[in-house]
Amino acid sequence: MPESAEVVEAELAEHGADLEALKQNPPPEEAAVQEAPAPAEAPAEAAEELRAPAPSRADVGVPGEAAPGRISRRERRREAKELEQRRKESEKRRQATAEPQERQRGAVSGFIVSCWAELKRVQWPDRETLIQASAVTVVFIAIAAAYLGALDALFNFLVQHLL
């Protein structure tokens, strides 16, 4: 089951990876995975090739000789298998390197690293927004204090005169 980008990013942060450097320069294995067509797209391409008109004998050429700029189905399958194998190997390498790092870092330090990574992603308000929000909060507290003070004085007056 594929993980979301946030989960992967949090795990990398827990392991002490430099997230900014990874965003700027993706690893070569992932770049190859992103650029290569997915195996699910191959049947659609094959169906598209079937709809094209049949070539004449002059266009076909020698058997075993591929047209320039075209990749045969066999080569596409081989490349897809190699790509899948490379992806599995890189996943195994990532899991193998991830396990020892989890053992080295304690629960408290892992929590602190996760918190620090999360705080880096927070969109902090600018000075003007912060001042405006603080002013609204102070005004609201003053209005609530005046209201509660008036109610307290009213009930105090009623209780004093009834007893």
C-alpha cells in the first residue's frame, strides 16, 4: 500500500534526513521512476498502435530491425521489469537503512525531531497579521471581562438586598 508524501517526509525527518536537500535534488532512482511510463499505460499504447493503419511492405523493413525512434514491445517490457527490479532494490535498501536508525534514536528524541520537522512546515504569520490578531483578542477579553463584571455586580447587589 503506497504511503502519502507527508508520512514519508515525517519518517525521513525522524531519521535525520535533510528534507530541503531532498526536495531540491531527488535521488536518481526516484527520478527514473517518475520519468518512466507506468506499466498500466503500456496496454493503452498498444491499443493505440493497433488502431493505426497497417504499414505497407516497403515500410516494414527487415525483421528484427526496429524503426528509428520506436521501442519494441519486448524492449518496453524488459525496461519495465528492470525499472520494477530497481524500485524493489531501492525500497529494500531504504528499509534496511531505516531499521537501524529507529533503534538508535529513543522515543523522546524521535518525538522532538518530529516536532521540529513539523514546526519547520508551519506558515508563521507576518508582523502585521500578528498585531491585528493580538488586538482582536485583547478587545474581546476586555468586552468579556466588562460583561462578567457587570453580571457579578448585579447579582451581588440582588443577593445583598434579599438577605
